[in-house]
Amino acid sequence: MRKTIIAILLAFVAGFVGAATYMVSGLAGGQIEGYLLANPDLLPRMASAWERQQAEDRLAAAGGEVRQPFAGAVLGNPNGSRTLVKFTDYNCGYCRASAAEVAKMIARDPELKVVVREWPIFQGSQRAASWALAAGQQGKFQAFYTAMFADGDTSEAGLLAAAEKAGLDVERLRRDAASPAIAVELSRNGQLARELGFTGTPSWIAGDQIIEGAVPASTLIDALDADSGDRAGA
């Protein structure tokens, strides 16, 4: 009986209303109502478990590629054992706010590797994203990323100021930013974001969890810790 009710609830949670209705038709409504009343925390727990499974399925479909950075587009320890993925846009205010949270995490965890996936979705962001990836090819991605979010200016003048602060060769930067490799990377990042179901920036992959929006460092750390615990117990 308990397994049958759980199956019905899972069908409702997953949106398979027709299947759930068919299953319910074979049971007395009072039995289901009584079970739910006796276990009021069951449905939220099952919804959470279903959402987590959906996230894991989307991550599995995206493959390990999503955690592999474009050359140089990494913050923190490039060889770290703990990986956080950030989808970001330099014209996104929430992304700018989250940069400080990521900096806190990096300062506290020498094993943290932050893979930055440039996802320019706001008007005027495409060139900033291209320049950031080109900065990585000079080994100065983090310096450029930090300067861009510190100033918040994606105009030509703002990009040049950030490049100067990062100590970049601007002529080389312009050439690299126009390369086919960077165009392919930006296109692929958009495709990955859609496959993962992201609706905006910032969006994150922390362990086996998909997280959207500007969240405190503690939320991301908890997700990474949960993944580490799962691996240790495996």
C-alpha cells in the first residue's frame, strides 16, 4: 500500500497526471488522504528528491565537458580537487554581486577551482565575454574578470581600462577575441546553459546540484560539501 501511494505521488510530482489519476482510480480516496495526513512532510521531500534527480539527469546529459574550462578561464586553483562552475555575464548585476561571494570561497578553500563559463545574454555583453576569454589566453583571466566586475563598465573605454589594469597586450587581446575558437566557446556555453535548463545568470553547478541566481557563498559551499560527502561514502 505504502509503495503504491508513493508511486502515485511521484507521478503527480513528475507531472504525469494521467498516470497518477489512473493509479488513484484503483484505490479508495480515503486511504490516500489518511496516509498524506499522517505523513505531511512526504510530498515536499519527494518533490525535492525529484528535482534533484532531474538536475542529475541534466548534468549527466551535458557530460563532463561542462566542468572543463576554456583555456585559462578559471578562478582559484586550476588544479583544485573541488570544482564550482559559474555561468556569468558582465552586464548582470547579480553576477557582479556574486563575484564577491566567489572571492570569499576562493580565499577560504585552496582546493577550489572555479570554472567560468562566459554566457553573454545581456545587450552589449558579447564583446566583454570575448575579451575575457582572450585574456585567459594571456594567462590573465582572473585579473580581467576582477577588473570588469569591480568597474561594471562594458563600454569600449571600460574594456580598455580593465585590460590595462590586468596588464594585457591589447592588440593581441583584440586578435584573440575575434578568433573562431572563442566564437565556438561562447556558442557552446549558450547550448550548455539551455541543456541544463538555466534561465539566466548567474547560474551554477556545485557538485551534482544545479543552482540559479545570486546565492550566498554558504549555499554553494554546502552543495560542494554534500558532493564531497557523497563521494567519500561511495
